[in-house]
Amino acid sequence: MTQSSFIHRYLPGTDLTRHPLLLLHGTGGNEDDLIPIGEMIDPAASILSPRGKVLESGMPRFFRRLAEGVFDYPDVIARTHELADFVAEQTTTHGMKKPIAIGYSNGANIAAAMLYLRPEVLAGAVLIRAMPPLPTPPEYALNDRPVMILSGRTDPILPFDQARNLAEALREHGAAIDHRMLEAGHNMTRNDIDMARGFISGING
């Protein structure tokens, strides 16, 4: 797999001791969408921002779904490994530390899938409006990997019990989970950004 396997943007940071940010957009987004968010969360960190390769009615996503909230699980697995290979290649190419994923909606779900299937690629994750990406998590060890999950109390797309199930699955496999309920719907808010900034600042020390 070549490094051009994903359309993406890479922005070198000013402090290479910090973990870079892997930005993963939601349905209909692209590699530019979350860059301003990433810069607000950690202005000194390097940024890697790929575009999802699956199109749904012309809108980029990271994996296929059969209906709202119903995922094509074989595609989730294949696309997760493809993305993880790309991230590992980019980490080596740019001499970066392992990145912290910041995913929104569909991007949060594939970040969760990376924690399930390829945990060695990530240093941690912030999952904004996420749900379990697979029905049965495989056997994996997260070894206190820090993961923040940010849910919206009035989210019409993602019921809270789905986010809670994801948090429990990751915690059972060793992740250090910080699950927050925000007064928000499905959209990302300034509170999400502020909480993510504080969480990532704590990881970087």
C-alpha cells in the first residue's frame, strides 16, 4: 500500500514532542473540514487528516453502511486495516510519535474500530458522537490507552446507550475511559473542542 492511498493533508507541528492529531471527518466531510478544529485543540501538534474513500450519495465516508446506524461490518474491518496501514506509514515517513485520533461521527466510529482492531497505531482517541463499530469486539488489549467519548444528550442519531456500550467495551479491554455527556445534539460544539483540548493536554503532559 502506497502513501498516496488516501487523499490527505499533513501539517507539520512546531513541537514534535507532542502527539500528532489524526483528524477523521464525519459523513460528507473531507480532509480540510477538521483542520481548524485540530488547530484549536492543539496548535503546536502535527496534523494528519485523510479523506474517507467510500462515497454515499457523493458524500465521503470511511466505511459503508446499510442504513442509518447499520454498518457493513466486513467493510468496516477492511477499511479500518487500510486506514491503519496508511497512518502507520505516515507516522514513519514524518518521524512522528503515534497520533491521537480525533474523530467526529463516522470518523469517530472508524477511530473506535482502529482501537478494536489496530490499537498499536494510536496513542489515544477523542471520539465525538461515536457508537460501537462492530457487534462483537475482538480480543485486544488497550493497556490504559486514554480515550475520551463525547456524547450529546439530545443526539437524534445516536442513542446514549450505544455510546455507553462502546465505552464499556473499550474499558473492559483496558482503555482509560473518560465518557462525558454534553448538552448537545449530534453536531460538534465548542464544549467538545474545549474538552478535547484539556484531555489531549493531559496526555502530552
